[in-house]
Amino acid sequence: AQSVSQHNHHVILSEAASLELGCNYSYGGTVNLFWYVQYPGQHLQLLLKYFSGDPLVKGIKGFEAEFIKSKFSFNLRKPSVQWSDTAEYFCAVNTGRRALTFGSGTRLQVQP
Amino acid sequence: DTAVSQTPKYLVTQMGNDKSIKCEQNLGHDTMYWYKQDSKKFLKIMFSYNNKELIINETVPNRFSPKSPDKAHLNLHINSLELGDSAVYFCASSQAGGRMLETQYFGPGTRLLVL
């Protein structure tokens, strides 16, 4: 069965620091990959997604992610975080089984 | 213009009660889902319906029964609530079956607390 691992459970950064959140999945076939964000008390919002093509995808709010097939990774990056980026970040994969498999989430805390 | 809406947003109830959570989407999607987010923020699929037909039924106690009166609505009824049912329940929808190349859109969640 496929699984998604997010190794950083809690990340604390100062404003303007660069961010990279790791995501690895275990599945040998074709995947669609997603990053969702959950701001405090709010619903899951789509940050970005990868279906095919350019492995570097850009999303909303200055986020980007790179799909590295050989490493089964889809890491999320942002060059300079803001206090408003404080949230929970979830990586998810669709392998065609008609539901998303989520990682356990990474809590990002940005200090002003 | 909420795309995926859920009611109620918060639900506090006693053990043993029966409760329902409602979900509606106005995106014209064919497929709807229920996910459960536990206290450790881990999200897991519970059910999925495509055009009112159940297509995913994960290992969920049969106290949980989804009902889809039409493709825009997917309700979740829970019988004999237990403490372990306390969680946030998210509804989601996608265009056609949840296959590849689809994006799922999530509702605001229903925070259920069983006392």
C-alpha cells in the first residue's frame, strides 16, 4: 500500500527565512502529488499540485515544489516565509485509487 | 460562494448519541468524500461516493453510515457515538471519480467532540 512520509513534524522559522518541507512517498507507479495548507481553524486549501510535465511546480503565495522521481520526493519550498505562513502543511498523493493518501503533516510556526 | 460547505462546524455531544454531519458542494462535481482527521492531524479517507454510488468504504465501523441523496450532497450519520470518534471530519469533492488528474476540494471541517 502506498504511504506518504513527512519527516519534519514541527518547524520553527523566523520571518524571511527560507523554507523546505520534505515529502516522500512509497509507490512505484504514476502519481499525482499535492500540497495542501491548513491555516489555524480553517479548511484545507490547495497550495500546488503536480500531474505531469515540468517537475518544478509553482503554487499560490510564493510556494513551489519539486518532484524528483528517482527520490520519490515532492519537497515544498519558499524562499522567504512570512508570519502569515504559520499553518499545518500536508503532502498528499493520488495513485489512482480514487482517494488521497496524506502525510502526517508539518506544523510550521513563523516567528515575527 | 462557498464551494464545499459543511454543517455544523462544531458538534459537542454525549457518548451513545446519534448525530449527522451534512456536506454540500456547488462545484458540479460527481464525486464526494469523507475524511477523518485525528488528534495528531493525520487525515484518512473514510468513504467516497461517485454519482450517489459508494466507491470507497475503508475500514470504518458500521456505526458510520454515509448517505448521498444526490451528487451534490453527502451526509455522514454516526450511531452510538464513542469517545474515539472525536475528530475533525472533512468533506471533499472532485470532478469525476477521484481518478488521476483530479483535484479534491475540501470543506471547512466539522469538529466533533464526544464527551
